[in-house]
Amino acid sequence: MKSEIKTILEAVQAGEMTVADALFAIRKAPFEDIGYAKIDHHRGVRQGMPEVIYGAGKTAEQIIGIADRMKQNGQKTILITRLSPEAAKEIRVVHEMRYHADAKIGIIGQIPSASGIGNIVVATGGTSDIPVAEEAALTAEALGNEVLRLYDVGVAGLHRLLAHLDEIMSASVIIAIAGMEGALASVIGGLADCPVIAVPTSVGYGASFQGLSALLSMLNSCASGVSVVNIDNGFGAGYLASMINHMEVK
């Protein structure tokens, strides 16, 4: 999945880049220290996906500075997670950025064409889970995946989920997002023949303990092939789904 190095080597093979230029491109400093951040420019080389900016706790000025350096280093798509509306407003003065307020996601640059082996399905138990689902879906799209959204298909009305069996059966990866008791992941895990990534959300009444009940239910799922990320961690689910969806792309 080291697509950046593969592109460089293919350019050398095609005579479009010299060996010296290729060596320079690979040897460039793996990170850049700008004082308040050490930007990992080699993340894409090592993992196939570039570094993402975590917006919470950073000032708008800091995010702008990090994004500046990423763009100057050739990063074409910059994903910013947990970005507040106030910071987004300041950033958009400097950078052309699409801001998705429900997911608290900012995207600078173009969404890449889908390059995965199949579709990623993002399913939610209820409408209240959509903000976390959009964080997952937008993350996956920004990393080059085709995403299909199935929202409000929870087990309180199981027929809503069963109406989408074709999409579930044909998915490459499924992200199942639910609060309350978190049963959606087990139901989907019992239907699908692909990896299922469960995301517990902090949606529910008192005994849901801000998502802890859903987390424990998902961890104890009897369905095989279900993995679990942290509470409300849509980004982590979208990132992992993208890695799985690119496993056969060489």
C-alpha cells in the first residue's frame, strides 16, 4: 500500500524521473519541526495515507501553519478532524476548505478518486448517530474510498436494515455505528461476509453511560469478524476501513 513510493518507482521505470530525483524524493526529511508541531511528511510513504490534523485543542493559527507546510510538501488532500466552527471560519479566510459542521470535519484540497477494492458501507442505528457516521464516511472518502451511507437502520425496526441486504452483502467493509445497547454491529456481523468495524456512540439514556454500554456490548459480540473502536471514534473507523479496503491495491 505504499502508493507514493510505487508512483515514484513507476516514474523511474517509465523514464519520467531520474534515479537521482527519485532518491531525493524518498530521502526528504521524514518530518518537519515548526516549533509547535512536528509534521510527519513520510506518513503517506510508510502507511499509504498522509497525516491528518486533529483540530481539537489547536488554535486556528496553528492549524493554518500545519496545513501550509503540508501543502508546500505536496499533500493534495488535507483532512482536519474535530474542528470547531469558530476555528473553521478563521481557516477559511486563508485556505479554501469545505467544512462539514455535523461531523466537525474540514477538508482542504480535492477528494481523491476512489481507489479501493470495493465499497465501504457506513450504517447507523439511528439519526442521532449521524454526526459520528459522517466523520467516518468523510474520512473514508478523503482517503480514496467509495462510501455508501445507510442511516437509521437500527434493530428497533429490523426490517429497515433487511431492506438493504444487497448493499450489505456486496460491501468490502462495513462500519456499524450505534449507541443505546449497540446491537446493530452484532446483527450486521451475522449477515455480512466482510470485516465489520463497530463504533459505539455516546447516544442513549442514563444507563448507556455515555456510550460505555454500547462499547461493552460490541466488545462482547457473538458475531465473528467484528472489531471495535473507541466511543464516538468515527475517524478511527473510517481510517481502518480504508486500510482494509486498500489491502489488495499494490
